[in-house]
Amino acid sequence: MIGSPAILAARILVVDDQASNVQLLVRMLGEAGYLGVTATMDPTAVCTLHRDEPYDLILLDLQMPAMDGFEVMEGLKAASPAGYLPVIVLTAQPSHKLRALEAGARDFISKPFDLSEVKTRIRNMLEVRLLYRRLERVNADLENTVLARTAQLRESEARFRSLTELASDWYWEQDESGRFSKVSGPVLEMLGIRIDTWAGDQRPALVCGWDETQRRSLLAKVEAREAFLDFPLSRTHADGSVQTFRVSGEPMFNTACRFLGFRGIGVETTAQRTPPHAPVRSVS
């Protein structure tokens, strides 16, 4: 709910070509405690006034020379991309009420004025208008928060990937079917794995020499959706040399607890060969 101080501080514009009507409405609003009431008898000035400093409510007479209330509303709509018109029309013609509402007015007040009705309609209209503006601010703040949070998440992800690449030889992700969906690092050169072909038990031509016992044990953990840390893998090449690795991974789930796949890191742990010392030549 909107409190009385906020409602009484609202900016109100009275538009009528009859001085007696303007004086009556301005006096009534002042006596009711409204602090931001202004008035004009020139309908052609309304759009400029509202554009320079938007009003919370415009009390708009429909029957005016030079420019009637319907034309004023068209001008206000053209100047307001959101299309919201904070307008209550003032009319003595019952047939104009429906047309005014269809043109964008929010309410109407019949002439001659019933002051009790005028006060009630104005207060109700202002409460709705101020609630609408509060909602706009909340939505804007929420959108800014979402944008800021998204930027933070992207920055965090970038930092995570950077640290992962520094701390490991490669980063990998598999989808729910076991296919590699994302890889960072020299996987092809190091493991001989084609990202689009090694899934579960599928063995492409490039993959050879892996320790089957280790591999089956690792696949069992993946199928059971179990996390694993520093799991050892080894691969024997045709020349008899052995490559050793350690891989760590964890299952991924969305907010609905649906399994999305695995992600993890890997490090080659093959011992570095020490080159033999060159023979020492004696100097004769």
C-alpha cells in the first residue's frame, strides 16, 4: 500500500478552459492536503509540461477550444513510449465517457462535480499510479540485479576455467550420454581421444593401450554417477612406454535434480625421463 504522505506529495495538473472549474479543483485539492497541484487553461501546453516533468495525475477537461481533451491524450500517448496515461477526464457528456476510456483515460469525473466523488477517484487513481511506479522501480532494480549477477557468474566461470587450466593439463565435460561436450587443453595430443567419438564403451581407432581394468572401474563410477578424485589411468604405447594420468570428476545436476553429465580435470603424471649423462672425456 502507498501511504498518505506519498499520495499527498503527488504532482497533479488540472487542465480546464473554465477558470471557475480550475479554481474549484485547485482549492479542493489544496484543502485535502495535496502539495503538488498546478493548473493550466491552455490545452496546447499540456504535452510540453508533462514531458519536462511528468505528472502523477492529469485532470483533463474534454471540451476545450483550440485543442480538445481527446487531442491532448493523443499527444500524451505519442510522447509516452510506455503508453500509460495518468489521466482522469472531466466531462458533462455521458457519451464521451466510454470514448475517453477507449482513448486511454484511466477514469472519468462527471460535471457538475460531486466533491466527495472527486476526492475519492483522485486518491484511488494516485494510489494505483504510485503503485505502478513502485513496480517499475522494483522491476528495474531486479533486472539490474540479474544483469550484475550474470556478469559475476561469467567472471567467476572465467576465473574458474583459468585456474583449472593452470592447475591441470585439461578440463573436460561429458553430457548425460557420456559424450565429451567440452574440453579445454591438449587432450587429443595427450590422450589420443576424439571428443565426438569416445562415449562410454565406444573405442575409436585413436584410443589404444588403455588399462582395461582401470577403464572399466572408471566407467562404473561414471555410470553410478559417483564423484572421483585423482583416479589413476595408464596407457601403454606400441614402443612399450607408459603414460600415467590422474583424473577427477563430479556429476552435474540442474535445479530440478536432473542429471546433466560429468565434469572434471586431468593431469599427466608420467615420470620425466632423465637423460643419460654424457661420457667425460679425459684431456691428455
